[in-house]
Amino acid sequence: MIDICEKPLQFSVLKSYREFDGGGVFAQLHEKLTLLKKKIVVLDDDPTGVQTVHGVPVFTNWQTNTIEQAFREGGSMFFVLTNSRSMTSEQTKTAHAEIAKSLYEAAGSEGKEFILVSRSDSTLRGHYPLETMMLRNILEDLGHPVFDGEIIFPFFMEGGRFTIGGVHYVREGEQLTPAAQTEFAKDKSFGYSHSFLPNWCEEKTGGEFRAEDVKHISIEELRKRRVRQITAKLCEVHDFGKVVVDSISYEDVAVFILAFMQALEKGRNFMFRSAAAVTKVLGGIPNKPLLSREELIATDTRNGGIVLVGSHVNKSSEQLQTLLSSGLSITSIEFNVRTALEEGGLEQETSRVTDETNALIGSGKTVVVFTSRELLDAGSHDKDEQVLLISRISDAVTGVISGLDAQPAYIVAKGGITSSDVGTKALGVRRAMVLGQVVPGVPVWLTGPESKFPGMPFIIFPGNVGNADTLLEIVSMLEEGKLTTAF
């Protein structure tokens, strides 16, 4: 591995980088994208990946006929929710083999070519390299053009994730902390020890791809708009080699995507492993104002809303505490996760919480249902055992939504696995439309006619997004039509 010092930086360091007017780059890119004949297919390992887009459909299964429908619909992009971050390694392997086969068959029957994006966590968690390896192997075996390389692009400005000098950082207050020094790197299922992305690639691939062989697109190249130089670098990549990309702004992303488009024109083929920023730029998604209360709450409802908090990362716990201590007229119910250790315990706890929640929502009260902040340990070194335990608890908690008798005024789900289970299992969504964001990085689905509550906005709040007040800001807006503080 390459020896590099991974140390925190001050957030103010971003101002030291040469600024440039990205208008010309975006205009060039827009022209390229309007001529693009390929569909952009985004495989999302939890439903938070739509946090930068709007007017884009999300499908929650990957049957061939579903993918065919997605290819037939208008628009340049569609998402397929895999929810694989809640799966075991074996389940993920099976799911991605099925997805690759469905994609190949659907694209063939519809006469479509596509660009493939494996969207995952901006703090580097998830089944990597398993997912992209499976997609590459199955697609190439079926006859898809060979993938020359894989582009690693975890930048996500709205969440405070920046890549500088190949090191990926997470903003914590006024400090940029190398990702491997954050709580996210200690994840029991998806932990890692390197923030320098070439070393991270070598670590995650078990040495199959060496750090010194990884191509690095630097912030200096992007800021100087060296599109031709970056394109040449991309054209040197082969055998699914890795490319890591610096970025601190959407202008940086646009410069890279412009070079990427030129590499496509030269016959090169790549897969992305990215966070949510790439999808916005690659899809040519314009900016849109944040959604208002009037766009989210039906005027004729007298029921209360529900906020479901499953995520256990420190940021989620902090946001939950801020909400509960705010003085808002809401009722909180704790879901005791320790019941998972008792036979039939989770079922009984779901029943208890559901009965209380139904009564409160029906009387016009808003309810915050949250899992006890203790993160249970499966007691095994097997990472998949921990995933299965978390999945069991998530199923039980989201069963509260399944058991609702009346449509709540709104639903906010906090955490990627929690929101996925609410959307697909509790609400039964098969196709949703992304309305936009309620605050930066927090997307809203409009549920389809097949769902438990058709045509309802469903707010998907990632566990690792926002500051201490963000959950309170959202609930305050939904409850009163005004915010306690400015965004």
C-alpha cells in the first residue's frame, strides 16, 4: 500500500482551492447529455440514494418485466432499490446476479444501452467489491461489452463528504475527518481502516487491485479543467482497473463527467461505484427548491404523523434527542430492541407499539417511535450474523407502519435500512416517484397506486445526514408549517 498521512483538516481549507465558473462546463456537459443514447441505471443499496434528484422513478424489484418498463419510460435515468446493505454477502451475491441477468435481458429486448451506477454510502460502507464484481462478471459472461474500469466517487456535498488528494473526508463541525477515523469505519459489517481511496481499494479487494495501480483524478486537474488529460487517463484503464476522483463541489463532478463522456465516445466502458452526487450530474438533473409543507401534507387530514427512528449512528441519536427535548407537542414511544433476545419478544413488542401508535395517530397526535439506543451485538465474529440481527429488528419496527389502521398525516423514516423496509415491506411500494428534498440530502418519495397509502409523500431521512437540529426542523415544518431555525 502507499504510505500517506491521513490527518484531519479544517473545513476552511476548501476555500483555498482555486475557484472557477462552472457555467461553461455545465453548458458543454448539457450538450453532451442531450445526445446521450444510453439510459442511466442506478442500483441503490438503500433508498437514500435519491437524495440529490427529483422527477426520477424508483423501482423496488428487478424482475425483467419491471426493468423493461423502466427502459420504456421517458427520462434519462431510473433507480432500482436493491436494499442490499441489509443483506448478507450470499444474499447480495444472489441479488446482483439476478439484477445483471434482468438488466441484460431487458436492455436487449428494448434495444437499449446503459450506463451502470452502483450507488452506495458516502461514508464507504456496503458490500464492496462484491456488488460491482458480480455485476461485471455476469454481464460480461452474458455478452455485455467489457468494463474497462470502475470509477470510485464517494463525494456528497450535502452530507459533508469531500475527497481531496485521494483521501475521503467526513465533515464534523468545522473539521474534515478522514473517513477511516469516524464511527462509520467501525461498522461491524462494513468496517475499514483506510481513508486514502487507493489504499481502501487494495484493502477491500484483498490486494487484487494494488493501490499503486489505481488512477487518481486530482482536484488540481479538475479545477484547471484538464478534460483532455483526464480523458487520456481514463483511456489507459483496463481490466476493471480502479479510478478514484477528488471533488469538493458539483463543478468538479461536471468536469469529470465531461471527460467521462469523451472517454465513452472513444469506445471505453466504465461502471460507477458512487455516492449520490454523481447521479445528479450524470442525469442532468436541475436544481429544485426544497419541498414545502403544502406539497407534503393533505389539507383534509386530521390524523397525526409518525416519525420512525431506527438508525443507531451517533448523528441519529443526537437528532432524536434534540427532537424529544424540543417541547413540540409530540408523543414518543420507545421500541425495546432487547426483546429480540427473547422468543416471540419482537412480535409482542411490535403489537404493543402498534396499538399505542394507532390510538395516538387517530386522535390527531404525532408519534415518534424509536428503537432503544442500545445497538445489540450478535455475539459472533461473522459479519453476516450482525446484518441478520439488524434486519430482524428492522422488520419488527417497520411492522408498526404495516399495522396502521388510518393513513398518518406524514411518515418520516430515519435510517437507510429502516426507510427501505418501510417503503417496500410496510407500504408495499413497487414504483415511486422522487418528488425532491425536504432539506438538503433528505429525499421524498411519492408512493404508487399499489401501495398501502397511495399517493402519499414518504420522507426518507438517511442516518448520517444533517446536524443536531435537522430532524427537529423537518418535524417542526410538518407540524406547524414553519421552521424553528433557518436551513
